[in-house]
Amino acid sequence: MLTGQTPAPEESAAVRLTLAALPPAPRPPAAPPRGPEPPWIRAWIDWGLVTLLARLAPGTPQASPPMPSGPPHCDSTVPRHHSATRTPQGASGEGWVPWALRMGQLASLALPGLDTPVHEAARSGAEALARGATRSLLRRDFVTAARVTRWLAWLAADNVALPLEAALLVEDIALRGGGNRCLLDVEICHHMLGLEGV
């Protein structure tokens, strides 16, 4: 899916089987804080999977679920740890820590060819993403660091100016991180940054 190549028939069949067993919600839940976070994140991941499959394997019978609503706004004027459910009176969003962690959970959407309200939030929150990736790296949470950095790599590929060098961050995670999910996100970052073979 990252390269735009048509998936092998058995791969498409496996995804269709998964979607048949665990179909996307017919109506997406409300975004936090109006609705609970886990079903909303699942709805976005399902939407991305179905949308990409439909683009790459035409003729897929799976109907695309409705697009969920966008994420809460990241507000640099509120304390960094305030989530959308606990923002101070009059605040228009949430602090960068919970916002960046949520964006990390949505990292599977950070792919070329997708552009949604989540991607627009990433564009307007580049500094918060940089802070979130750096914080996770310093805490040795390499899985989260890789997920958040995937958004930074997507932004760099989208020609958005970043407050740090995404390629250096990716290489640091690649050297110190581990586990299949972390390595997968690092390889996706490599591809988006044009660093294959590094």
C-alpha cells in the first residue's frame, strides 16, 4: 500500500476476510471529548484500510465506511498534559502531550495518497508532533516515538517545514528501537523520506 502497488490477491482476500469478520461501524463515533477515544481511533483506522484497499484493488466489494470527524485541536495555550476531556474553561483544544499520543495511535493513516482532517491536524500541529516524538524518544518509548515520527516523515514528504530534522530522528529510533511494529514504522519513514538503503 505504501508504494501504490496492487496487493497480491491473497493479501486482498485476507483484508476482506478481516473486514467481513470485524466490519467497520456503520456510523462513526463522535471524536473525543464528545465520544470515547478507542472506538473513534478504530473507526479512523478502519476507514483508512477500506479506502486504501478500494484504491489499490478495484472491484473490492467492501463499501467505504463514512469518514469519522476530525481530532480535537492542539492548543499551545493550555497546559501540555490537559486532554480534550479535561481542558480548562474557554480552551479551544488540548495540550500537546495527549494530542501527540493520539496522533501516534493514528499513525497508520500517515501514508501518501491519504488526506483527511487528521492529516490537516498533523499539518497544523508539526511542532506538537516534534515535541511528542522527542518526548517519547527520551522516555525510551520507541514504539510511540516511531509512530509519531511517521507523521513527521509524512509532513516532510508533503513539504511542510519541520522544527527538527526528521531523518536524524528516524535513524536514532532505528538504532535504539526494536520490535516488529517499531521497525515497520521506521521502514515506512525511510520510504517517505527517501532514505531506503541507508
